Amino acid sequence: MYPRLRFLIAAGVSALAAVAGLAACGGGGSSNSGPPQTIRGPGFRFAAPGGWLNRRQGTQVSAAPKPVAAELVSVSRFPLLKPYSPALFAKVTKELDASAGDLAQRLEGNVRKRYTTTVAGQRVRQYLLLYPQNPKEPKQGDYSALLTYVLRGKVEYELFCRWAGDSKTAPEYCTQLGTSFRPV
């Protein structure tokens, strides 16, 4: 087991659970007006749709079309106690898989898909989550989300993208998050 990674991932899961709850009552209404905007956070940058509102909280930066919306992109940054290297990928994959499952369970949902992909030129783990907008009111529908763990050196980045509905196909703004994300 990679030292203390589970603790840091648990902290990240808590932060993502908070982000996931931000729009528990919001409707749609995404606005993609204008060219994409570059959003900068502590040690990273990514692109989001033009016209989306930015919110910064600690080491997390998010963007959404309005203050309360189903559509959301965010990146959070967390320190690792020991440096990560690509040689550790297989070793940490099990822990990342378990953490994504823990988050889905906390949201009263499930992990629909888990896989390895490439973000910022390196192998990463990505998860498709499905969870209810409001567990007490199932008629309100579901959220889908892509959760991506990017580990680099002594830093863990968590990319989170959410949309309304149970579509297995992520919207363009989620693709944009993954292709534009860069540690700086």
C-alpha cells in the first residue's frame, strides 16, 4: 500500500462529496457562450465553457453556468507525503478504485465504470459515477459524474465533472476538462 495515500484520498473524497452536494437543488441551464476560458488554480490550469462562473475555495477551483447548477467542473489539489511515480500506478489503482467506490456509496450511488486513461500525458484512473440528486426525492432524477485521479510527484489532483441524468456519455465540457488540464 502506498504510504498515507488512503488518508489523502479519503480527504479528497470528502471534498468531492461537498462539491457534489453544492447543486443538490439546481436545475440545468448550461451556458457555453463565447470561447472557452482558462481557469487557474494553485499549481494547475484547465479550460471551462466561456461564461461559466468560477468559485475558489482553498485548493479547489470549480466552474458552473450559474451559482446552483447540475453542470459543474472542478479540480482539487492535495499533497502526498511521498512522491508518486508511474512505476507505482498498478499499486495505487486498487486504492483509487476503493476510494471512488467509497465516494459513490457516500452519495448513495454507484460506480458504473472504472478505467485507465491518459490526462496531461500520463496514465490516470477515471470513474463514471451515478447518484441521486436528492436521495430523499428519487423523482428528482440522477446526476452522472466523471471522477479522475491524477497523481504527479507529491501532488494528487482530483478532476470532477458532473451533469444531470444517467447518460453514460459525458458532455463536451467534461471532455474539455480532461484534455485541457495541466499541472503548472
